Amino acid sequence: PAKVRIHHLQQAKREGTRFAMLTAYDQYTAEIFDAAGIEVLLVGDSASNNVFGNETSLPVTVDELLPLCRAVARTAKRALVVADLPFGSYEVSAEQAVATGVRFLKEGLAHAVKIEGGAFYAPTVRAMVQAGVPVMAHIGFTPQSEHALGGYRVQGRGDDARRLIDDAVALADAGAFCVLMEMVPAETAAAVDAAVDVPTVGIGAGKETTGQVLVWQDMAGLRGGRMAKFVKQYADLRSTLMEAATAYGEDVRSGQFPGPEHSF
Ligand code: KIV
Ligand code: NA
């Protein structure tokens, strides 16, 4: 099947169809999600707290994320591969953002990058797009700013909806090819989607966005603990792996494995 390109996502917005996005951080997930027809794979900075064992997305570095991105991009045959620019790798200046974005396309083999932030980052987006780095904008709840925002809180409620609309319009005008919204009331997200010509993606943002995204370990039930309200679990991989590992351990200890069929 033909590669998913940015213009296909834009076509979806025009035609009123939807596309799906999932995070991926390694070869097999990239291979499976790509074969499943997921249009966009995000090498999220959520690798920080889903791969590297951190509590938040803040500690992950460019050098940690680049090899994961390379693995996903090398494996995916069809999906558009988008990489998050980690906290601290683009905020200082447009020059810093261009340099980091170029690294993700050159060394990470990503097709596009994502940065968090509102209208303030419009000049940054413009510089990156000018340099040949396609940018997805991430507004609403932006996890890299969790300390500044005072925790995981819904953004764009009531009068604050206007701010999100202004952010989205400014970022789209600056050349962002897509606007992702996290933890935004469905009504606000619909208003944002209506205000811009570019496709939108939602996570906890209702169903009126062009696309939807979830962290794959949440979607597939690999992660334990409390799930956010916006997560739907489509599998219970945690139980599957727990049972497999437990059975293997018991077989080894009891001498059931390896059997004659596994021996030379
Ligand atoms: O890092 C991430 O996984 C994300 C999304 C879930 C939007 O940014
Ligand atoms: Na992210």
C-alpha cells in the first residue's frame, strides 16, 4: 500500500474521514501497527515513562529518543512516522528547534516532528517548516509543562476555549500540518477543528477531530495502574505476558522445559 503522506491526512480533513495514530517505540510494535493500517506512528516522548521507567515525560533526551525513532522508521512500510521533540530540545530558540528537528529527520529517519506549545511557538514552527521539517503542533494539556500547568488538568474549558482556538489558528498559519489536542472538552476540540483547515488529532478531546491517538501500552493493556478517562483498552497484554512468564518460570523450575523436542 502507498505510504501515508501529510497530504493524505489533509485529504482526510477535507473529505471528513478519520485516521488513527498510535505511539510506537520499537521494531515489533511498528511492524504490527503498520500492518494493522494505523496511519501515523508517534515516537512519543512518552517513551520516557513507558520505556525508560521515568515518572514523567520530562527526563527523556534526544539521544535516548533518536534510536527508538530510527527503529520505528526503518520498520514501518506505510505509516507516517512522527517524532516528539523532548522537553528542552526546542524551547530556547527557533535555531535550536530547527537543529533538533533536523536531527530527528536525519538521524531518527522521522518524517515529521511534534512540539508542544501554543501561539508563542508560531515563529518556531515557521522556521522549522521553512527548513524542511514538517511540524505537528500539540496544544491543550501539554505533558512537558505539567509542573507549570499544575498537573494533569483539562485545558480549554469555558472562556479558555478561545485561547486554544487562537493557538491552533496561529500554529496552522505558521505552517503546522496538523494540530493535536490533549485533554480538551469535546466541544472546544470541535470548535478548534472547525477553526483550522489542517487536520486535528485528539487524545481525550472528543470525537470531532480528524484523527485519534493513544499510547500503545494503554491501548493494549500492557501498562498496569490507573488509566486516564480517555483510554480504551483493546487487549489485556499485561495478563497475557504475566501468564506466559509465570508458566515459563514454573516449567523451568519443575524441569518441564526444555522437553526432548527442544533439545539437540
Ligand atoms: O508522547 C506521547 O505519547 C504523546 C501523545 C500521546 C499525544 O505526545
Ligand atoms: Na508527547
